[in-house]
Amino acid sequence: MAAAHEGDFTGATDLIVDGKALEGSWVVYDQILKEGTCTLEEGGVIDPTVSHRVVRFTVNTPNIGDADIALGDPAVHVAAGDGLYQLSTCHQHWHFQHYATYELVDPATGKVWQAAKRGFCMIDVVPWNGGVQSPTSWVYRVCGRPAGPNGPAIVGNQGISTGHADQYYKWLGGQYFVLDGGDGQAPVPPGNYIIRIHVNPPFPCTKFDRDHNRPVDPQGMCHNFFESRYDNNVAEAPITLPVSRPGRTGFGPGGGQTPPDVDPIDDENRPATTDGK
């Protein structure tokens, strides 16, 4: 692992969603999502005692700008009451709120299913080039936590360096859509769909947002952090949900292996991949 370097704050950040990684990683499984792994909270699963059909996927969000996203210690934001972070009671570390939205879309009807995942630990996970810039060594790699059941407080350092990507690998808790209605949404029939990921999504500005100087895009919508542009924050991947059982190693381009017995959590030691799968 390369040593951390000083942050780069000259210029502007620019996040994208790595569409190639999304397209190559999705895989359908029938699996039991076990209690006690945080995946039930992250995935919105109601009954953990039965097998559920899910489609898993990897989300890679590179910073292709010429400056870092530097948020620092989440505890400072919590103390300031700026609404950017909350404590994940399951993971026992700080989660950035509303970092990305996960949607499964029926292109024929426009119907949308939402993934339950809402919290993210935003750190440098993998270097990313993409023909845009050469990655340097990482800077941000500590989620941070308050003192609690897992031990003393840890000062966090969250952000994404230029030339690095925050990544949420398909095995992590919440990195899936529940397809059989097991999360309280309508079941998703077999057929063709689109996975849509939106990083740093827009939302209507409130007085609270204006009081806390949220960035505003040209359309008048607020975002949680500033970027040089917001029109490249979405990626979509077409997928096909099978009628038949997907088998132990799954159905889809990200298949070929059995899922882990326990979903890892999205801390500093989360699994990652450099090829997106």
C-alpha cells in the first residue's frame, strides 16, 4: 500500500460513476441474507430466515477532478450539526448521508425500485485512471467512529483524492436490490431493466441547506458537496433478470463465484476490486 500524501485542494472536484464497472459486475443470486451482518439494515430485508433473490452490483465513484473532496473528521460535522453525517448503529462508524442513490428501472413502464442503502463511508478505496489523470497515493482512508461498543473513538478522515475512487463492492451489505418483494416493495418480474446510480444527487434546497451553504447547481437544486459539474454524475447499466434459478454461482457478468456467507461492512478494510467485478 502506498503511503498517504498531502491533500490537493487547488481546483475543483468532479465525481462520476464508473459505468463500465457497473455493467460488468451485476449478478443475480438466491441467497439467505443472515441476521447480524448489517446487511438486513443496509438492504431493508424483512425476513432473514428465508432465501431471497437479489441482484448485486459494484459501484465505483472516481474523482476525475483536479482537487480532492476533503470532508475530514465526521465528528466535526456532527458537532456542527450540518446534517452531512450520522452514526451507523450497526457498523458503529460515521456514514455520509445521501452520497448516492440506487435505482432499478423498468424501461418499458418507468417504474422504479429503490435500494435501501443510505449510508456511505467515503474514502479512497482504489486508484483510478480512466484515461483522465494518473492516480497518486491515497489520502483519505479512515471512516472514524465515536467511543462505543467497538472501542475508543477514532478520528476520521473522509474524502476522495483526485485520481482515486470510493468503491462499494457487490459483496457489501446493501449492495443489492431485493427482487422478490422481501424488502416491502413490489416483486420485480423477470425481464430487462436498468440499474441507475446517481452520485452526489440533487435535492430541493431548504432553509437548513441555505443556512449551511449547500452548493447549488445551475438548475437551482442543492448538493451535499461542490463539483465543477453535476451533469456527469449518473451511470446506467442494462441487466436481464432470469426466469429460472440463477444457480450457486449466480447469473450475470459478475457471476462465476458463490457469495460469502457473511456480507462484509463498508469500513476501511472492505473488499475491493480493480477490474470492477
